[in-house]
Amino acid sequence: MSRFFSDKYASLIPYTPGEQPKDTKYIKLNTNESPYPPSPATVKAAAEEAGKCELYSDPECTLLSEKAAEYFGVERENIILTNGSDEVLNFAFMAFSDQDHPMAFADITYGFYSVFAQLNHIPYRIIKLNDDMTLNVSDYTKATENIVIANPNAPTGIALPLSDIERIVASNPYRVVIVDEAYIDFGGESAHTLIKKYDNLLVTQTFSKSRSLAGARLGIGLGCAQLIADLNTVKYSTNPYNVNRMTAAAGYAALCDDSYYKANAKEIEKNREYLQASLRSLGFVCTQSSANFVFAKSEQIGGETLYLKLKEKGILVRHFAGERIKEYNRITVGTREQCEELISAITEILKEQSI
Ligand SMILES: *Cc1c(COP(=O)(O)O)cnc(C)c1O
């Protein structure tokens, strides 16, 4: 820390992203990226736009937001596009919460929520998940704070049905409910269909997971026009050109190529079922995942030990040190071949353990 670092950030502990090794020797199953590249049309659209980079991007993302409005069946005024969905989440914390309007979220969920709260000096209450890591809906129907829920949750992958999300939104008319749907395309039910009915609902999605654009950084917020206007006030006060030209073009092309990405998501769902079944037959316990990752632990090997031994064998998974989840690893679902390599590596590791 320099002599100049403001006291207001002195105790801030930043989010720790998953490892991004510079060599390619790892099978990378640690940050929930897609194992598939963007579609050829997506890549072409981004490349064409690169030649126009002397000009600023369109701060309104007109073409992309029109396309997204059509895609989601809403109006343009219901949409904001951002630099990854992390940005729209941060904008929402900034716009709707403060000292007098605290936040609440689960003890086991996306690690960024507590970072955004600390960054913006927002008090927050942690709501414990049930022992089986499911969420108790009634804990959220009588909240006195703004709420953020990842659905499906991370790192458990457990999804709430839309009816439960609606109960939470409907029972908190004086609070903003943010539903983070980063993984919704792998089997969950999106709540964006409710934004016309509830003016306190903000749904966020990302192009990073199901649309193979993690490195392009594109997120989206969906809500009533007033909520979106507030988020735009924050956006235009920080970075009006938050979505660059290449990314906006790639996002547009990705929505046009929906069938390509839907087919990839279906393949990942199939691989997930294969991976969960294989892990269970090796004695692992897995949460019921509706995402592109599985969350698994075994009585036969500690969570951190498995993480380290897999790394030695060239496979990266994500281990979290939190007390309730330290025996687990979060494993991104890759291609069928990657899943098979993972299973054979784990089989070997378990064998070595038992000698
Ligand atoms: C990956 C992820 C995000 C955001 O990812 P971006 O790349 O910033 O769009 C948000 N929430 C959860 C739960 C995630 O796992």
C-alpha cells in the first residue's frame, strides 16, 4: 500500500479471480468459461469492427440493445449493456444501496457481492443457506434489505424455480431484488419475464458463460425503465463507453447466432450429467447443478488435496477456502473429452491415495 491510498479503501479485500495460467498446458476447468470458441460470425463481426477503433463506441449500444430487446421480448428502455455483468452488478450496488439501504445475500454465493458492498461502503447481512446448501425462500420474503440472489447459485449450481423468485420479488415491494442469472442458459428459468410486472426486479445476465465471450466482457441488466435509467445515471457518471466496439458487434452477432450457442449449452448440460454420474460412481457427493459446473466433494480426499493433485496432473479446478465449502471443488463442465480426462485423473488420484 502506498502512503497515498485512501483510508476509505484501506480495509478492502479485492475479489480473487480464478487462475489464468499463461501457458496452455492445463485443462482449464476453473473459471466456468465455455470450452467452445465464439461462432465464426461472432468472430468476424468483432474483427470487422476493430478497423473502426479510431472512433468511440456508441454509448447507447443502439444496435445491440435493439437486438437484445427483441431477443428478450422487452423494450430498449428495459435494457442496459455493460462491461461484463460484474459491472452492472456494481452499478446496481452503487445505485440502490447505501448506509441506509443495506444489502442481503447468502453465505455461500458469488464472492463479488461482499466486495461490491465493501467498495461502496454498504452494510450487508449474510443469510445462511440450509445445511444442504439450498436456499430457504422464507428467509428472503421478510428481508429489510435489498437482495441479490445468484440463480442458479455459484458455486453450488443449485437453481430456484421461477415461482420462488417471484415470491421473493413480490414480497419485497420496497426493496430492490437483483437476480444474477450468469448461468441461466444451462437449465434454469429466467426471471426477465417478470420485469414488466415488478418495478423492484433487476435481472442480470452475461455473455461470458453460455455465449463464449468471457474475454470480450459483455453483461446485460433487465428491469423496469426507471431502474435502468438509474443504472444509466451511474454509467454515464463513470464510463459512458463501457462497451467497446468489438464487443458490441460480437454481442449482436452472438444473439443472431443463438442456435449455435443453444446447441453448445445443451452439449454442456449433457456433459454435466455424465460428469456428475461419473463422480457419484467414484463416491463423490455433488450438489444438483443447473449450471456449467459441478460442485463435488469426497470422503476419500480433502478438497484442497484434490485441487493440488489435479493441478499436478495438468487439470485446473476451483477450490474455495470457506469453512462450509472447503471440502468441495467447483469443476467447470468442459467437452466430453475433458470430462473423461478429469474422471481418469481423479480415478488415478484416488488409487494413489488408497495405497
Ligand atoms: C461469471 C459470473 C458473473 C459475471 O461474469 P462477467 O464475466 O463479469 O459477466 C456474475 N455472477 C456470477 C455468479 C458469475 O459466476
